[in-house]
Amino acid sequence: MQGSTGLGLDRRSFLRLSGLAGAGWLTPVGEILARQAEGRREPANSIILLWLAGGPSQLETFDPHPDSKIAGGTKAIRTASEVIRLADGYGQLAEVMDKVSVVRSLISKEGDHERGTYLMKTGYRPDPTVEHPSIGAICCHELPGGGTEIPRHISILPGQWPARGGFLGGQYDAFQLGDPSGTLPDVASKVVAGRDARRVADLDIVEKSFARGRHDRVGATLHRATLDRARTMMTSDQLKAFDLAREPSSVRHEYGESPFGRACLAARRLTEVGVRCVEVTLSGWDSHVNNHQIHKDRAAELDPAFAALIRDLARRGTLDRTIVLCGGEFGRTPNINPFGGRDHWPLGYSLAVAGGGLKGGLAIGETDPEGKKDPARPASIADIHATVLTTLGITPGKENISPVGRPIKLSEGKVIGELMV
């Protein structure tokens, strides 16, 4: 029987036996049992986006062309994948590339930092009539919240344009914080417990008085809901996920002694307590001048942190449930300018993807070693979004209605079939 397991059940048989064959839905528990009966993998439940702000060069990261004119002297190293070579400087990441795939043929029409960032994070080009939600906001909107008491969408070391909720609402904006080595701001009361309780009680009296006759207006501000969530967060045991001191020193060292390394470790801890999307930013990739030195310096932070994140998730058994993406808003030109830099290039650049049950060790697409021809097997940013959403168990073609009544799909892309198991 197609799709059956050792239990001799497929999904249809399971539904019939459970008396739900006529239902158009399953409870979460029922869906899990149906997946088990069908032998299907559970969908991923979180995303970690390693955001390389400024536009990294594909030639000095995930798509080197050594011994070619466009390389400008950049060397390549072998990896754990027979089909992937990385730029020199990524020795640790090379060891785990059997778990990481690279899409090398991304095509975009956006060569501006702000517009390119918007496209990469939302899957849509900027449109003055609507603000699209980022993929992290969509993830939080579409997937159940469970018992998570802290923000489910978080941006660590945020850049100039952190992920937003768009037309889904400000409650889906990423919660922003800095270097995890510091104390978490604004989560502890500045007065003793008794006085704090009296303040809350007094505020409740004032708010109820103000709300009389203004129910709809007060509700639209989300003030009460926001306050309640904040109070719950302040007393939540899940705040310990931000405390990296709870990790063994060997693990902290593995990620690297940098804000970015600490942020990647925090991202792993946060997804374990139910955070749906963590965006970790490593800035400084805008290499119009002195491209090679800039990428060497950035690689010293990215390489240990990215590799440690993959190893750590794998040994904890959570890599299949966590999608890891790594890339920026566009790539860099094949030619080197008179200042030793590379300029903006949206016509064939790279994104690394791992986890979530997606296939590792693949190189999808190919760029021209002379930098003149269009990439083979081109992929759009929307295709990346459709693939990620599908891996999360979310239907990319589902439509949400914008505030002006316009139906908008979660993604207009096509799933990259090569990545799917």
C-alpha cells in the first residue's frame, strides 16, 4: 500500500479507522499520528536566519571560482560534500557541508540594500500599496504558539532593517536585542515586589475607567494584550534561554568569542523553548573597497559560529526540526573595481540552507566562471520562501487578506524540488 508503514496503515486508512474519514481536518495529535502512519517526516518548527547584512560576495563565500579571472586570487577548499567547495577561510564549515546545501543561482531585480533586504526577508519586491510580512512573521502567524511565553520572533544584533510583521500587524515584528553576553533589558521590575503589585493594580483601575465607552478604540491599540504578554515574559522560566552562562564553556568556545557567535548560540537555545524564528545579523559585508580583506575578517566570525550551530543542532537531535538559512540581500560583481572592491550583484548569488529535513551536501545552480553568462538553474527568492514554508508544513499558496482587502499569497514561488527529501 503506497505510503504505508510497518503498521500497514496509510493516512486514509488511519482516518477511516479513527472515524475521521469524513472530516476535513485533524487535531494536532491526530495529524501527528497520521504522519507516523504514513511514514512521513514531521515538519520543521523553527527558522534561524544568519543574516549577512551588506551583501556578501558569493565568490569569497559559497561559490568560489579559483584560478579564474573573476576570483581575484581567492582560493577554494574541499568540503565534506563531494560537489561543494568553499572559499578559503571556511575550514570549520567545510567539515559539516554534508549537512548544508548551497543555492548558487539566486536571481533578483533588486540591487539596492533596503529593497534587496525587503525582498529577501519577505519574498516580495517592495510595493508602495502594501507592507509584506517577513518569513519569520508568517511562521509565527501560521504555526501554533504552544506554551511559549517569550517573543516567538526575535532579532539579535539587528541591522538597519530588522524583520517586520507587515500587514499581519506589529505584534509580529521581531523583538530586538543586542549582544547576548549582556543582561536582558527591561525584564525585571525596578521596585520591590509589593510596590510593583500595587502599581499594576492602580494601572488596572485607570485603564478600566478609560476604557468605558471606548472599547473598540482601546482594543485596537493592543495595549492591554501587549502589557499582559510583557508581564508574563518578565516572570517566565523561559528567559533562561537568553542566559548563555548555563552552557558549558566548551560549547561557548565552539561558537567563537564574538557577539555573532554568542548570538548563534542564543538562537539555538531560543528555538528549543518554542521561539519560531531567530534572525542573527552579522554586518559589514558591503565591500566596495578592499573586498578580500573585508571577507577574510567576516569569515573569522561566520565560520566558527555557523559550523558550531550545525554541529550543535545535529548532536542535540534538533537539526531536522530547525531550518538554518545563511545569506544576504545580494551578491558581488565578478569584476573587481579600481578600489579592490566588488559592487552590488543580484544576478547570480548564493544562499546556504540546512536542517529542517532538507537535503544537505547539494550545490543547486551554477554560475559562469567568467561572469558573463546567466546562471544555470536560476532560482528566485520566492522559491526559497516557498521551499521553507513547505518544510514548515505551511502551504505557500495560502492567501491572507491585506488591510485594503487584497488577497496575498504567503509566497508566489515554487518549491525547489532538489532540496526536498
